[in-house]
Amino acid sequence: MRRVPYSYLPPDELRKRIARTLYAEAQRERPDWIDEQLLRPGQVAALFQVSRRTVGDWARAGKLDAIITPGGHRRFRATQVRALLESRMVPATA
């Protein structure tokens, strides 16, 4: 039995490679988020300094658009999270 060498790819690169093969023939059917960085609920919670449950509540309420993975996990678009974070920032007073 011959072993195949294991090569590690970062999750973003692996996702892009899979997407390229899946949507190679049908470019117009490609999801718009495929080349965008996706954040996990814990990462979003750390940015906003809230709990992961609060992030889930925001997704259910429609404040954040979530992409649901085949395993049922939520992922959030980094650009949308950044925009929401910037809109919630309070300007510093001197």
C-alpha cells in the first residue's frame, strides 16, 4: 500500500481551491462570498466583546448575515462585520 503525502493548506486556500473546482464550468453560479474571508462566531464575539450566544442572537435577528456551512455552523463575512463594528464605534472625545 502506497501512502499519499499529506500537504497542509490553510482553510482559506483550501476553501478557494474547492470552490474553483466546484464552480469552474459555471462561473456565474459562484457565490459572492467565495473569495471573502469568513469569521467564526467566536472571532466576531471577541471583536465586539460580547458572548458567542449574542452573536448567534444577532444572526437570528438579522443584524448580521450568516453563511451556514454544510455542518450547520455559522460563518460571517469579514467586510460586513468590519462595517458593523465601525458603525458602532463611539468617537473619542478630548
